[in-house]
Amino acid sequence: MRELTLRVPREAVEDVLDRLLPLVPGGVREVPRNRDVELRLRGEPLPNRDELISAAGRWPHELSEREVPDDWRERRLLDYRPEAIGGRLVVRPDWAPAPGDATLDIVLSEASAFGAGTHPTTRTCLELLLQARPLGSFADLGCGTGVLAILAAKLGWRPVVAIDIQPESIEAIAANAAANGVSVDARSVDLSSQGPPAADGFAANVPSALHQRISASLPTPVPRLAVLGGYRPTDAGDVLAGYAACGLRAARELQRDGWAVALLERD
């Protein structure tokens, strides 16, 4: 199968697609590459090179061509590019090969309905957790796949608990923890009506309303460290104020792609 790729800056994508899509009945696949996006076109018929250059317009661009396998499984492996989080962690689907040079490697089942740790707020929470010194027990609140719990266990937090209301999440955590060779106690808990378990540190990558509930029901003694995500910058003031009221204050605050993340430490 023939594939053409037009690489343009992120800010050019909408403008270029306006001219490109009428030329490609089969559609265009967008693949982010740092500050650029690759616009990939496969199959036949495809526009010629002059038409693609014209679609790029005034924007800087790179045009390339290659043959790709007809089998989608082989194409998936061909396109896979591991990206190290925090310079030393790779989170990969279970069909991808293990990286040879990553300090830490987490594999997640693609069958899970809860993603693979690629959402901007999840990635940033992982970055902050990588920077934190293990202090004892850890709880991952609203855990989804359990990727933060798994990283905590790999970093040396003990014991590690993962909390979620969805039964599917509990099943996914058990499978993912086993695949990564770590011990995680997965529990089905409704954090909107029950307080979180006692722990020395915790992560909560959840909506702002649930943060308000968690901060109001933290057990005593208050955890020494927290990694927060899942809320918008406009809600950051209220979220952080709730935790500050119980003695957890922001040591770092970050914003990524419209989301806010923070690392808190106990006074």
C-alpha cells in the first residue's frame, strides 16, 4: 500500500486540511510529532506531489512517500514510536515491543477501556510522580487503568492501593499489575460518598468536583504528598484551596493542553 505524508506545524493543520480533504476521499490520518503533525494519506487514488505542496500553502512542510503493509497489525507496529515520559518512563500497549533503553517500562492492555496513559493530564501526573521520593504507602484515586498505581509500585511505594468506581477498571488494574510484576490492591469505592483510604501519598486525576469531595474527607494524618490532575486551570484556585485547608500546599503547578496538574506537599 502506498502512503504519502505531509508534515506541517501544529498551527497549520486546520488551514492545510481545508485544502487537502477535498483531494482525498479516503480521509487523512493525523499523527502528532512534537511541534508538528504528520498528515498521512494511504491507498489509491492519491493526490500528486504538486497538489500536496499546493495544499501546504505558505506553511513550512516536508513531503515523504513510502510503501506500508496491507495488514493493519503490521502497520500499527510500523507506526509505533515510544515516547519517554520525564526522560525515563515508557508507557506502551501490550502489542508494542519493550524499549531497550528506558529506565522504567509500563505495559497496559489495549483491551482496557480506560486508555493507555497518553492523556496530557495523565502524562503530566506521571512526570510529577517520577520526581517524588517514595514515602511509604500510596493510593491512586479514580485510577482507570491503574497506571499511576503501577508506577508508584515500581518506584518503591508500599503498599499501593488503586480506587475506582467502575468494575471494569478493577479488572483492568488486576491484569495490568500482573503484566508489570507489581502488587496493587484494587478496590471498588465510590469516592463521591466515601472517603479515601489512609496513605502517605496519593494521586487523584479526577474532575474538580471530586477533588472537592476528596479534600474534604482526607483521613488523619493527612498524606505527606499528593499528585493532582483532571481539572481545568479555571478551577485550580478552588481545587488547591480545598487541599490547602487540610495542610497540603502546592510545591509545583503545571498546565498542559488546557489541563492543570499540581504536586502538593504537607506543611
